[in-house]
Amino acid sequence: MEYKLIILICHFNNLNGLEASILSIQENFNVDILIVDDGSIDKPDLNHLKKKHQGGNIFLEILPQNMGVGMATNHGLIKILKMDYQLTGRLDCGDLNHPNKYAKQISYLKNNPNIRLLGTYVNMVDTKGKLLFVLKHPINHSEIIKKMFLNSAFVNSSVIYYVDILKNVGLFPEKYHRNGEDYAFFFNVIEKYNVGNMPEVLLDYVVDPNSLSSSRRNEQVLARINIIKEHFYIGAYPLYGLFRNYILFFMPRNLTTFIKKIIYKN
């Protein structure tokens, strides 16, 4: 592997999830990890984690107080921009890679040199690891653009991308630093670069009803509506996307998860 890869993990009071995610990185080449602790009460033990992860270096940055995942991400990306890496991506605490995930993605990028950001299909699982449904986002750039006006066409933990795109696209938009920062970032990327999703399940994403993404769901949907407005033009997908997200704003998360489960199983 001639590409150097570093994975950014933002941690906040989830040491078990952090360790599980790190242990899931199983590759035949070195993958370095940068952990940004976002003001946790219980800090990661760097020496302990280094013993667990033998396939690369681990770096730890500790923020003095909780800044939100978007600000923690940007702190990490600023550091990564100063280091010698060609590729990076996020892995959220608790999400689990499938074996050789990054090797497969790098191979895909080599065979598709026009693609600068790449996600994958994802298993959506509950907190006990039971499969709820398989999330299959659009594969090609043109379909991804359409989907982005409805919801994010990427699962954040599944994505890797070339570090150099940050010099043109910028970091994660700070005004969405607690809700929708990844969605806003992906929207900015697709307007400047070709992107894609690998048609293979390479990640388990945990749907936790107690997570921030669930407890702040309405805030996230509202942020999504504002992001769509920023990129809005008169067309079928932007109009439908706004209408759909206003409906979702008033719909409980457990109902939307149930509907998705039915749709994707069929």
C-alpha cells in the first residue's frame, strides 16, 4: 500500500465503544489512528490502546472542554493536514469495520482515480448487534447528488477521502458543529469532486436510541433543512427534499427506523 491512511476517532465518554471500534480495524497494512477526546470525564488510556492496536500508530489529542463533534473533528483534521497522510476518514465510537475494509476501499480508489471520497454499504444494527437492515446508498456521483437533497448519501464512519480535498473544500462547517456537520461537509465535497459508494457492506453502524443522534434528532433534521436551503435550486429533488424533511421533523425516530427496516428488507 503506497497510500498512508489515518483514521480520526472523536471520543466523548464512550471508552468501551472506542476500544471496540479500534479493535475492529483489521488490515494487512498499517492504519494510524488519531483520537480527539472531546472533554470526556473518563479519558482514553493511550498506552492501553496502543497495546490493543498493533497495526499502526495511535495519537491522542485532549480538548479541555466539550466542543461538539464538529469542532473535535476540525481539531483533528487541522492536525492531520500538517502530517504526511494521503487519506483519512472518521470512525465513530461503537461502529465496527469489517475485515480489510480500508484495503478494499483503497483498491477501489486506485481503480477509479476520479473519485476523491468513497463510502460503502452498511449494516444497521441494534445495540446487541442484531441486524435491522442493510443501508445501500447510491453508488455513482449523479445519483448521490440527487439523494443528498433527501438525506446524507453517506454513512460517516464508512467514508474515506483524500486529505488534499480539504484545502479546497475546507473543514466541517462550524455552524453545524453539533448537528449536521458531516452532511454539510459532504454537500460541499460533491459540488467540487466526484464521489462514490462501494456496493459492499463493510461497516456495522449501531442504531442506539440513547445516542446523541437519536436524542437530538429534531435538531439534526432542522439542520438538514437549513443545509438543503443553502444548496437549493428550483428542481424536483430540492423541492421534494425540503418537503420530505419537514415531514420527518414531526415524525418520531422509532417510526422512521421501522419504516426503513420494512423498505430495505423488501
